[in-house]
Amino acid sequence: MNPRLLVLCFGNFIIGTGTLIVPGMLPALARGLDVTIPVAAQLITAFAFPVCITAPPPAALTPRLHPPSPLVAVQFPFPAGPAPPAFARR
């Protein structure tokens, strides 16, 4: 297997896991934030709306680039984001 493809797959797995973990831990998030589950579920909307707005322009502006290039470029800032609540200091 091409090592670059393996790195791209790993990055996609990490970003996908970060995205899809929220619905699975809604009850814990609601308890931790001291809100109801429907209010905590608004986190999904808060994530999805900016993604829906910001994803199409780069896709439209980079059609001639080698396909993995934009994907790799957007994965670099991901680790610099805020720590998940389980790892945040109290």
C-alpha cells in the first residue's frame, strides 16, 4: 500500500472519529454541561452548519489540484484545535 494513502486514510479516520463521536456521547455531554440532551445535541448543528458553508468553496476552487493535496492541507490545523472535554484541564 502507498504510504501516502495510508497517512491520508489515518487522517480521515481521526477527523471522522472526532465528528461522529458527539452523537454517541450526548448523554455524557449533557450531564457534563448541565443541560438537557436536546440542547447538547445542538452541538451537532453547531458543527455541521459551518462545515456545510465552508466546504464547497475550497472544493470548487481546487478541482485541478491532485485530489489528496487539499485534504492533507486541511488536516494540518486539526491537531491544533481545542482539546476534547475529556482531556481538558479542570
